[in-house]
Amino acid sequence: MKYWGVSVCTVDGQQYSIGDTGIPFTIQSTGKPVNYAIALNELTCNVVHKYVGQEPSGRMFNELVLDHNRKPHNPMVNAGAIVICSLLMHLIKPEMRHSEKFDWVSNYYKSLCGGEYMGFNNATFLSEREAADRNFSIAYFMKENKCFPEKAVLKDIMDFYFQTLSTN
């Protein structure tokens, strides 16, 4: 079945929706700019851009490539989005357990949505993790090039990345 809908919220709080806006969907890659915004808000631009660039790559979103500084080109390609997730996990509230960190980010999303319902789709999470060879290749390439914060654990970063994709 095909769904389509759009919602607009003005800066003064007015909301307008049309179409299939009541049907939950996983945010997938639309979460990349949200995670980036959270990282910028919590860590500052200088810290975030120590790990990820901010220039367009001109390449496919899932290419196995880094910029001339040996970091992802920007937070909107998979490599950059994975690094942003590593920053959310390891540099913000590092005392939190991984399970707490996902709840913290979920609550952040919820606050950005004005307290609206936010859920999690486990089937999407498992599917993303199962079909993740390319993303794991990108992540191991970045690990080899020291793109992640110190003490970052690749498996945990990738699970967190797939969890954020699976938020609905």
C-alpha cells in the first residue's frame, strides 16, 4: 500500500496536515539532519566538525570514501551519519549506558516533535542490521582511519545507528 502525507508547523505553533499523516513510519535517513542538529546543539560546531566535514561529496550516499582530511564529507552521507551517532553515544553524557542513550535520543526527538508519539520499529531495526554489509564496510574503513571518538565500540555504534533509523 502506498501512503503520502505532509504536515507543516509554523513557528507560532499552527499545524496543518493533509494525507496519510496519522500512519507511523520509520524516519530512516530523514533522521540524519536531526541527529546532526542534536550533536551541534550538545557538543558545538567545533567538536562535531573535528570528526565530520561539512562539504558536499558529489558522490553516492553510501560510498566508501573519506575527504582529504580522512573524515566523512558531511553528516548527510552514511559515513557521516554513522560518525554523528558515535558522537551522540560517546561524547554526550558518556556516563549513560547504551540503552539509556537510545532513550535519551528518543526523548530528544519527542521534545522536538512537541511531545507527539515517537515509537520504535523492531522489524526495521533487524532488517537494517541484517542488510548492513555496506554500512559495516564503511564503518570499518572509518575505524581504520581513526574517525571515531576514543574508546568507541563499532558494534555498539552500528546498533545505535540502526536504532535511530528505526524510530517512528
